[in-house]
Amino acid sequence: MKNRIAFVCIGQAAGNIGDLLAEKGYNVFAINTSKEDISTLRNVKHTYHIPGGLGCSKDRDVAKKMLATSYEQIVDQLRSYVTEDIIYFIFSAGGGTGSGFSPWFIDILVNDVFVEHDPDYPDEIIRTRTVGAVTILASETESPRARENTYNCLGELSSIDGLCNIFLIDNDGQGDLRTVNKIFVDLLDSVLTIPEKHKSREGNIDTSEIVKGFSTPGLSVIAKVGSKANMSSILEKLRSNIFAELDRDPDSKTISFVLSSTIKPLDYSTIVAEFGQYVDEFHTFNQECNLVMLTGLPFPKARVNRIEEHLREDASRLSTQNKNNSSTVLKSELNLLGGAVTRTVPRREPESPENPKTSRRDELLARIRKR
Ligand SMILES: Nc1nc2c(ncn2[C@@H]2O[C@H](COP(=O)(O)OP(=O)(O)OP(=O)(O)O)[C@@H](O)[C@H]2O)c(=O)[nH]1
Ligand SMILES: [Mg+2]
């Protein structure tokens, strides 16, 4: 899979993860507004410092403005360094650079740059690359700004048409973040290397099945447990690991594919009972561990609501504190994900004489410039 998938890491947390992926031999391109952040990378071969950037100090709007001014150069760099057909963007949601920059950049790429028009159906687009995301949620012990950024970033991310798998790494309740990075990279690499490492007469997973698993819209989680683990510890690990906790209510039982390499056959009825009916499963066996990936899961509403509630408490404390000052410190676009998803980026209107067709890129860049 190393010749099929590449990682674009935006911001510092992402760079830390990218460095581990590069060490394992993946193609990684790191982008940052801060030269200092880039200088800490040891293994990443392709880096780009956005000209004039001094970091965004958790200000998402500054990052969006830098995207608007340097967009063309970044796309050129991306095209020259990243030729793989599957691209995963990694970024933290709590900072400025990765959080502000990534959702809109991904939207432009997926809906404007990596597209071709079908000659037979000119209104239909064919996506030329598969794009996924790995997003890190700030912990609830971090600052209101970091949590507000997380909330708004998730709102934007959840509204991108054409985006494939999203891995939501959750820093909340985790210990050392470097360990979180290592666990994630190990899980991802374990799944991506199944076709070359795990072979069994009882069933194999080939590259096309991995590609399918990594091209599904929705959230994904991976669990890896020891060879002696039973089904209930596999299910438990799928729920409580480094990823954002999945909802348990019956409406949230939505899932697309199950990919697994295990010691014994999985009990699929327990997966259906716990996560919902899958569309298909791809399995193989090995002698060392139980490795399971689920795709097509819904956004974790309970976790997002928890961020919102905590932010509301902060907002009320801050407004009491600043009662002589009429400006509000927090400016969350709250209720982005609580019910139906509200788009922060409006959908493209149908073309008409009053509304000439603009590209997704023009639309998003114009919105940034208006801010
Ligand atoms: N899992 C993990 N989280 C990290 C790491 N480094 C920072 N974070 C988290 O990422 C958020 C901060 O984002 P950064 O990636 O440092 O920010 P940035 O994109 O560089 O943006 P600015 O520095 O604000 O311009 C906070 O929520 C941190 O807790 C890391 O190595 N691993
Ligand atoms: Mg930074």
C-alpha cells in the first residue's frame, strides 16, 4: 500500500504523526505556517513553509487567510510531491494552522482540483483521488479556544462532500500525546500492511479491499488486541481506544465495512448487535494479534455535545467576568453538529444567469477574503 497512499500533515501535531509515518516508509508532505514547527521534523522529506508565516497561534482565521494567499503554490507543491491516488490529510482541530486551513483546503481539492468532468455527463464530476482525514480533538482540559477551534473545525469537516474516511483521534483522557501518536501510526500501519504480512488459506485481504476500506465515507476506528483476546475485549477496544468515543444509541448503529485479521473467525453477530449491519466484510487470519477496522460510522454526537456544553459554560463564565466589556471572547458557531448538520460553507447554487457558475475554489477563497 505504500505506493498507493500518502499523508499531508498540516500544523505541528500532524507533523509529529507524519514524522512517524515517514519513518515507516510512507510518503509524507508537511505544511506549516511556522518554520520552527517544520524544523523539528526528522524523517519527513517534503516540507513547505507558507511564505511569510509565523505560526497562527490558534487563530483559525489567520490560517484561512494564509490559505487564500498561498493556495496556488501549495497546490503546485502538493501535485509535485504527492502522486499517490489515496491522500490522507492529518491535522489537529484545536490549533490554528491545521484546524483553520485543512477543512477548506480539503474541500477545494476534493471538489475542484482532484476532479474531472465526465464527457458523457458534463454535470457529473469524477474524483481523481481518494481523500481522507485524520483529525485530533483537543482534550476537555485544554483552553476554551482550543476546544472552540475543535468544535468549529468538526463542523466544517462534517460538511465536505466527497471526503472519505475520517479518523477522529481524541486527546481527551489520554496521557502522553507522543504515545497517542505512536499508537495511531502502529494501528494504521498494521491495517495497511495486512495484504503483505497476513496470508491465510482461510481467506486473504488484498490491496483492493484495503483501498475499499480506506475509501468509505464516515468515521473509522481500528482496534488491535493480543492473541488471547476474546470478542468482548475486541468490541471494547473498538469503543475505547485513542479515538473519539462512539455513540451507543440505536440511531447511531451505522457501519459500512469490517476489515479484520484475527486469530479466530470474528463473531459478526456481536458486531451487528453493537455497531449495526455492515455492508461487507473482508477478513484474513494471523497468529499474533486481533486487528479489526470498522468504517462508515456516524459522527459522535455525544462527544460533540460535550464540547458544546463545556464551551457554553466557559462562555457564560467569561461574559460574567467581562461584563464591563461588551465583546464576547468566544465566537463558536454552536449547534453545528448537534442535530442536522448546518453547513459553515454553503452548498453551490445551481447555475443561472444571476448566479454564474464559479468553481468550489473560487467560492471558498472568496469567502475567506470576505472574512
Ligand atoms: N495527539 C497529539 N496531539 C497534539 C500533539 N501536539 C499538539 N497536539 C494537540 O494539538 C492541538 C494544537 O495544535 P497544533 O497542531 O500544535 O497547532 P497548529 O496546527 O500547529 O496551529 P498553530 O500552532 O496554532 O498555528 C492541541 O489540542 C494539542 O493538544 C501531538 O503530537 N499529538
Ligand atoms: Mg503550530
